[in-house]
Amino acid sequence: MIRRPPRSTLFPYTTLFRSPMVKFLFMVYNQNVFHPVKRIEKQDPSLIFEPQLNSENDLIWLKAKSDGPDGEPSWKPLTDKLDQFLKPYQYGNQYGPNVVPCNNGHVPGPGQVCSVDIRHLGMNCTKENNYGYDKGTPCVVIALENIVGWIPDVYETNRLPEEMPQYLKHTAMNGNPEKKMIWVSCDGKNPVDKENLGPFAYAPGPFFETYYFPYQNLKGYLSPLVMVQFLKPVKGVLINVECKAWANNIVHNQRDKQEIGRAHV
């Protein structure tokens, strides 16, 4: 698990109302990782996230210690949604003659797909630990939407974009140069959001391995995942979190409502 370092205070601020509630605003536009998009329809993948209870309302809120109207914790629908999303990834559910373990020395052959080991998503972001929601440190899973035939054009470590966060550049430049990654970064959208968000951690790290691409709509394929855990978010305020995927052929266009390669959490 790789953590973004904590941020020093940019400026003082006052919150007029605080409660035990943690609130995040999620804004993404292509929600379903299991429904493929044809290459001719869209050129670049968007980031998607879970849990998402309502495609019409991307606000997620929770009270770590409170109960809902039916006596269940208020966060239970969120963890149920994560359970549902991750079920195909559970041990025993990934099977078939074409499903193979992959690494940088073993890429899938013709007709094969790589398995996804969710044990690499960390010990904190598990069903047994309620994905951190009962402690007010919620986990969110991020993936790239499936676009048939899309091949990532990854950055060389000596040619990283200037606007990439410094901690992510440091991770990229100090890693194995032979490993080709689609990098991922998350942060508060605005200065106040950055302060309210606090530190967070990625698992297995801030990247997608490139041997999962291109997506060919083959049986047994599962998208690679990144788990992001928010470790100390400020309670009682709305926090806008913006996540980006980084590759030469993923465009960040704030004016495009499709938010290519971007997700708001």
C-alpha cells in the first residue's frame, strides 16, 4: 500500500457546522466496468468508481457509528455495494482455461486474460473490516472503463508530465523502469478540499498494470483495480475528490462533460 504524504495547512479556515458524518461527492460518467464500449464510439477510457448507490446522485455520506432507520449501520448499503462489485474477483470465482496469473515476465497469450488478485488491495479495505466505513476511513475502488482494443501509451519515467503530482513522480521514478504503468492520482479538487481530505493510501499502488490491456471482450476478463482509502477526512463537510489516470493517450479535459480519464470522488 502506497500512501500520499500528509499535507501541511495551506491556510486557516473555519467550519461552521461539524458532525460525525463523512461526506464525499462522486462525479463520474461511465459507471459500469463490466459493459464494454466500442473503440469507434470513444477513444479514451474514463475512470469509474464504487460504491455508488444511485447513478443519479453521486453524493456518498456516512456516519461511522450511527444506525440507519432499520437498525443497520448507515454505511451498510455502501459496503454491500462493494461486496457486490467485488464478488467476481473473489477467490474461486475467477476460473476458466483462459484465465492465467500475469506479471511483467508473463503476459497473457492469444485468447487469455489475466486474473486479478484482490488480496493486493490491502488488509484494511476488506469485507471483514467493513472497508473502513465503520471507522470513518472509507475505501473506494477505482477502475478504468472497458474500451475494446484500447492500448495504453504509458509515460517513460524521464518524460513525466509537469502537472503530475510530485509524490506520484517520485513513485514512478523510483520504481522498476521495466514495469509499464498507467499511473493514478487522487486529491481534493480545490484547496479547501485538499485540506479536508487529509492523507490517503493506494493499494496495491497508484497504478494499473499494462498487461491487462487491451481489453478484447474475452470471457473471464476482469478489470484491474486500485483501492483508495481516506485515512483522516474532516467530518461534517462536503469533500470533492478528483482522481486522474495518467498515460500519453489519456486526455484530461475539464471542459468536456465526459471527463476523459478523470473521476470525482
